[in-house]
Amino acid sequence: MDVLDLARIQFGVTTVYHFLFVPVTIGLSLLVAILQTMWRTTGSTAYLRATKFWGKLFLINIAMGVVTGIVQEFQFGMNWSAYSRFVGDVFGAPLAFEALMAFFLESTFIGVWIFGWDRLMPGLHLACIWMVAFGSMASAYFILAANAFMQNPVGYHLNETAGRAELTDFGAVMSNPVVLAAFPHTVFASWLTAGTVVVAVCGYHFMHRRDLDVHRPVLRLGILVTLVGGLGLVLSGDSLSKVMTVTQPMKMAAAEALYQTTSSAPFSVLTIGSLDGRTGTPVIEIPGLLSYLATGSFSGTVEGINDLNAQYNDRFGAGDYVPYIPLTYWSFRLMIGFGLLAVAMAVIVWWFTRRGRLPEHRLFWPVAMWMAVTPFLANSSGWIFTEMGRQPWVVFSLYQTSEGVSPRVGAPTVAASLIGFTLVYLILAVVALNLFFKFAKAGPPGEELAMSTSSPSDDPDKPMAFAY
């Protein structure tokens, strides 16, 4: 492999790894805020104990997200300096807003929330965790706005002399149709992910019949959030697919391995044939569904790979503008399939735990817990499809991936950093999972410990104590 292949692999590894933590952070921040609001509203100590318990797990996750997110910024300067120079003037604005507004807002209020249990008035302390939830979603929006420029460049002027894109309309970048569609899709995916994690952790304690007074209402909340996230993903995914068809028709064609322009194009759930999809026999297919996803009509026309590649050759010059079809085809289906599995498991858990019931089959809760991996696999598959389906472009129609790699970095250097990052990330994964499992299995704090840090202190000199 040459330096381009290694740099792409490294960026893919660090990005997918980082995004394992992002949706959990976004989703859990909201869930913790809801739980604390329920405590302040009802006065139930069960909600207080749940807030402390899930707040601890949230902090473990957000710490990992911050650490792995910093590495993402290093990637641009290390292996993609030419790309950074090309998009830096455009990327700088949304990423600066993300750091100076959203991330600082999130990190400041998470600190106040942690250390403010016995220092702040209850309403003010509650507002802190809501600000964290708002900050995490704002951070996601700014980052998605930067990524949307790669999918559909807007609000720029191409400076031929300097050889880079220059920002001319910040509002256009922030209101890019791609980010307007991708943001709700990402938020709903985060709710689905966090809700499934909640169901899995509560399932562990249900299996061991521990602290059910605390975990039962949280389980119901986790199921509700999972179902809302799943429904939202279907609706937002429909909108995003239509935007994708307009801005990147090749990506939609690659999602189905559709080589010929077709009306009433079906969506194949499973096809047996050649790896690139040029020949094959659909085993399971849904008539007209691809046309509906692309155009909003079951009889709509979807442009095929061959016609689009010919158009791109006329527009951009001779070349192969087709992404790697096997990866785009299967990542699209894995994204949908794993997401549906998470929703199905939430429905099953709701059905068997309704009206205070407790499933007795010994495999029920272990299966429910293992299903927590499905939204992570769906999220990873979705990002792989999003980025690989855009190839060979790093900024669609403007800048190819092969042009963006750092010119003075050799393959041995990238290989060494790839190995180093992978080993460090494996170590971090072991540490993070051990911490998460340790505190998840320990359960919520006792009622006395939770109540000891639940009200403002009358003594300003009293040492700070909190249940972390």
C-alpha cells in the first residue's frame, strides 16, 4: 500500500473509533438531564440515584470522546496537509465556532455540574446539565456543517491562484441542505444508541434483580428514547436520501449497485452475484423502494453508475469516478439492518416487561444486553457509507482524495503512526470498557449517599463532596 492508502486507513480508524463515543455523549447528556428534571419534579430519590448513576457513566464516555476527538485534528496536519490548505479557509469558521462556543460551553458546564451538587441552587444546577446537552448537540451541528461542505460545497469561491477554496458566505455553509438533513439524522442515531445502552445496562440489573425501583423507570425511558430515535431515523433518513440524490447521485446509485438508469428502481435486501454488483440475482428485493428513497415516487427515475460516470468524465475530465461498490452496497444495508435490530429489541423488551412483568427465560436479558452493540455497528456502517460513497472526491466535484495527502510524508511514517494509534486505541478501549462495566455493574449509589449531595450547602466552607 502507498501513502494514500495508509493515510485513508488511519483516518478511517481514528474517525470510526471516535464516533463510537460521540452518539453516546449526545444521547446520554439528554437522558441524564431528563432524569435530573424528573427528580426535581417528583422528588423521588429513585430518579436522583439514577441521575448519579448515569451521570457517572456519561462522564466516562465524554472523557474518551474528548481524548479521541483531539486526534482527529492532528490528522489534518499530519497526513492531509494539502487537503487542509485547500479547505482551511472554509473549515476554519465552523470548527472555530465548535471549539470556542459549543465545546467550551459543554466542558464548562459539565465541570460546574460535577462539582456543583452541594454548591448551586437546585434549579441552577439542573440548568447546567441541560446546557451540556445543548452544547453537545451544537458541537455536532458545527462539525456536520464542515463535513457537509465535503459532500456539497457551498458558500465558497475557488481561488485558482492560491489553489484553495475561500469562504464567501458563512450562512450558506451553516445552512447547507446536507447539514440540515444530516443533523437530525445524527441526533436521532444518538438517541437510538444511548437508549439501547440504557436498556442493556438496566437489563443487567433486571437479570440480577437489583435496584429495580431505580432501573424500571429508566428502562422505560431508554425504550422510549430508542423507539423515538428509530422512528426519527426513518423519517430523517428519507429526507437525507433525497438530498443525497440531488447533491451526490453517484452515491445513491452505488448504494444499490445500480449500473443502468432505471425507473421504478427496486431496493435489493440481498443479491447473489459478482462482488461489484454488475451481475447478480436479487434474492429479496422491494419493488420501487430505491426510486422512492431517491425521488419520493415509487415510479421515479434513478440515474445509474454508467451514465453518471460518463457525465463526470465529460465534466471533470477522463477518469474513474465510481466508488468501491461492494463497500457502499453492504455498508448501506448494514446501517439499516443493525438500526432496525436495535428498535426491534427495544419493542421486545417493552412487551415482556410491561405492567411490572419480569422475563424468566435465562437468555432474555443476555441477548438484550448484547443487542447494545447494534447501534454502534449501524453508526459505523453509516459513516463508512457516507465517506466511501463520496470517493474519489474528498470535496465532491472540487478536490480528489489523492490530491489531499501530505506531499512530504512517506509510507513508512504513516504506517508507524497507524500502528501506534491502533495500539493506543486498543489500550484505551480496554481501559474505557473496564471502567464502564465496573461502574455499570456496581449500580446506583445508595439512597443516603445520593441524598447527601443533593442539596445546596448552607456552609460555604463545607468541603465539597459528591458521589463520584
